[in-house]
Amino acid sequence: MLLAAMAVAPVSAQEAAKTAASGGMDWVVASIITAGFALGIAAGLGAIGQGRAIGSAAEAIARNPSASGEIRGVLILGLVLIESLVIYVLLISLILFFLKPFAS
């Protein structure tokens, strides 16, 4: 993997030199990079939130098994809301990828 990165580095440097010579980074490239980072951060934090929610729900059910129905319902609602936030970020990322909102 490191060898592949070292082999590609000169090509990336040449592209960066062309971009710098032509006036900087293009808005389309910037929006794609931003969308990629936003999607990665949202997916990672959403997964962490879902893991903590499931862990807390399992602990709560272990403490009070008679309340498992209510806990399970609230857990599913919370998981749906967490996942919907990640889907919203995916939608915004797709908009940035394909609609080119900064094109003149």
C-alpha cells in the first residue's frame, strides 16, 4: 500500500502544480471533497451513536427485563432517527456530486 502511494505521489504533485498554475482549486473539486468528508464523518459518528444506543439498551434490558418492550421501542425509534441523519448527509453529498451547485 505504501509503495502504491509513493508511486502515485509524483502524478498528484503534477496535477497540483497544474491546478495552482491555472488559478487554484475548482469549485466542483472542492464540493466533491467536502461531500466525501461529510459523508465519512456522518457515517462514522452515526455508527458510534448506534453502537452506544444498542449497548445502553442491552444494559437496560439486563437490569430490568420486564421493561424490555418499552426499551426496544425507544431503541428502534432512536436508531431510525440516527440513520435518517446519515441518509440526509448522503442526499446532500449526492446533490454536491451531481448537480454542481457552484457552477457558473
